[in-house]
Amino acid sequence: MAQLQLIDPAYITPMADGTIKQINPLTGTRVWTVPGRGHRPLNQHKPAARPLDPAQAGRDCAFCQGRYRETPPEKTRLVLADGRWSQLDYVAADQLFDTVAEFRVIPNLFEILSYDYWHANYGFELSPPTAHQRQAYLANPAGRDHVIAVQSTKLRAAGWSEADIANLTEEQIIAQATGFFGGGHDVIVARRHWTDDAVDTTGLASSGSLTAAEHARYIRLTVESMRRLYDNNRYARYVAVFQNWLNQAGASFDHLHKQLVAIDEHGSTLRLSLSRARENPNIFNDAGVNYASWHNLLIAENDGAVAFAGFGHRYPTIEIYSTSATCQPWRQSAAEIDLMSDLIHAIHAASGPHLAVNEEWHHQPIDVDLPMPWQVAIKWRISTVAGFEGGTQLYINTIAPTALRDLVVPRLFELRQAGQIAPIRIATECSGAPNLLRYNPNLAR
Ligand SMILES: [Zn+2]
């Protein structure tokens, strides 16, 4: 132990009274776990049970399968028929209901960075294929009606009166809707609002409710969408990927979806991580996976990814690192992406559908030469930041990393036993220290 202290910075420091002080190795965030403030968090956001109304089936929210026309023109959808998956791109407005989308990629109606942002600041224009796609969609009368209807909804939400909207010509409305085709903020929506066997409003379908095979398609589609956003906008320096599950985690609808936003910066978290990596190119191993392994914080692994209880986070956070030597997700093989998906899925399944969760992706930006493993953080939003924390920048996280591990690990054994997650190695089954180089994408390059 003494030797460990010599070579290890004290990212985790247990105090005599039981307080556990943590420092995030990548961001420097300081977090304390104070004894006696912990509580069992699973099921914390379970809604009241109300029977589902069969008349409302497929219409519970704007992401449901009976309301395809309420969202902007679709970029792509995955369809499952007779056990075979297929992908349909740019489905025409009058064909939206011909198939059922297991997952669909649509522009966010309310973009964080709009087409106008890129156009005004960078001179960004639609690429010729995208411009052609827009033209084809609008040439179909159903497509034209759809674009006008959705853009009018957007104007109403922005406070426009019916009279103001009526004063616009159709061409003026369509001209405002260029972002539906060339925007950089996508949403990936899963089919189910409720699980197939749900009888009441507690039956929400989360990431963990998908099968591992369905989840793998979801992750592959997200990775592909990330690549497409980079390809479509030469000014994008990063594509942020995240999933907010339940409104306590910032979701507008309790309907499973991910978001991707192309941005012209790396963001402060990534900037801090990259500056540490510039000093120590092996930081993601030294201060991530290896540190977690030496401190018995590994939760699960397979041959392509490892999950551990994170330290120095404001919220209890499970971190999942790809162990591929290929850093950028869209350059990985489908098999490598699927192994990452299996662990993300398992952690969501263990968290359960009644816990508000943020899933945040981190990857090596396209304009950075430093190797950085693809990482996904799953954060349990069980507390809100309070005045003490705002004033001191010291954060109270009610669950210590070891306690988080001990909440997740037994659930993973149960789920694996029940065949509800892909085969993974759990806790002490992980190979850990003897095989650390396997976790080392930097050295493997
Ligand atoms: Zn819905």
C-alpha cells in the first residue's frame, strides 16, 4: 500500500471519520463523499402507476410511432422485418407510416446550434447531396406540407401568433427550415415509449429495456450519425453525444433518445482532459482504468471494453472505456462497437428504468493528434447541486466509488443469470492488473 501511495497521486483519499475525498484526474473537480448522507438510489424516480390508455397507443409523446409527422424530416431509420435489419434513408413524408422504425434519426426541432449559426459565422452552405435531398423532399406535396407544418409549430413555440404566421408566404416559411436538412443537431429515437409488456405508466422503456442486440444497433447508428455530422460540416471540431433519461436528467420526453450536436469547440471538459494528456499521454490508463483496477473499482469487462466506478464526479458515475487501439468510434469495426455497446447496455440495465441518468460520450476530436480512448460516462442524477457546492466548488456525491460498485455488481450478476445482458465478466472475474497493457490503446498504437 505504501508503495502504491508513492507512485499514485491521491485521487481517492479516505479520511479517518469515513469521509472520502476525491479529485477527478482529468478535470480536477473535487468531490467529497460524507458518511451518513448516502441512500439507496435505485428506483428513485419511479412514477405513479396509472393504467395505460389503449386509445393513446403510439401517441404518448411527439417521439412515438403514431406521431412521425410532428418531427422534422427524417434522416434515416432502421427497420426490423422477419428478423432482418435494414436501413432506409430520407423516407418521403407520404411513406413515413409504411414501415415502423426501430430507431430513427431526425433533426432536433430546437437546435442548440442552428444552421443559421454555421451559415452566419462560417459561411456554411448545404452540401450538394443535402441540397438535392431538400429539393426532392419539398418537390413531394406531402413533404412540402410536412415542412411547413413543422416549421409553423416551431414559430408558435417561439411566440409567434397565428396572425403573424399567416402573414408569411409558404416560401418564407420553407426558407426558415433549411436547418431541417443541413443542421448539426440530430436526435436518435427508439421505437418504444413503453416496454412491450407494460400495463401501466411504470413500464417506461429505457436503454436497459432494449435487448443487447437492439442496443448494439442503437449504438452503431449513433456512431454512424456522428461520422455523418463530421462529414457534412467541415467547420465542426467536435460532435457531442449524450442521452438524457427522464426529466430529472434534462429529457423533454420520457421516451428513449440520444442527441448529437456538432460544435465548433471541444468544450471545457475535453480541453482539460487533453491538456493533461499532453503532459502524460498515458493519463487515460494511469488515472483511469489502471487506477480503478488497482483500487478494486472495476465493475465489468469484455474483450473490447471495461467499466469501472468513477471517482471525482459530482454524481455517481460509471465510466466505460473502449479498449480498442482505434480511438475514434467510427473507425472501429462493428464488432468493437458492439462490445462497447454490450457494456453500456449492461450498466443501463443495472441502473434500471426508474433512475434519471445522463449518458455522455467522449472521443478523440478529429483535429487532435493525442490518442484518447472512446469513453462513455453513465451518471446517476440522484441529487442537485446546492449552495454549498456553488459557493465552494467542492461537490458532495452521496455514493462513494466502492459503494457504487457494490450497488451495480449484484444487479449485473442477476441480469447475466437471467440472460438479459450480453456475456460479460463481472467484478473479480475481470482480469485487471495482470493484463493492463490490453487496456492501453496508447501503447497499442
Ligand atoms: Zn413517446
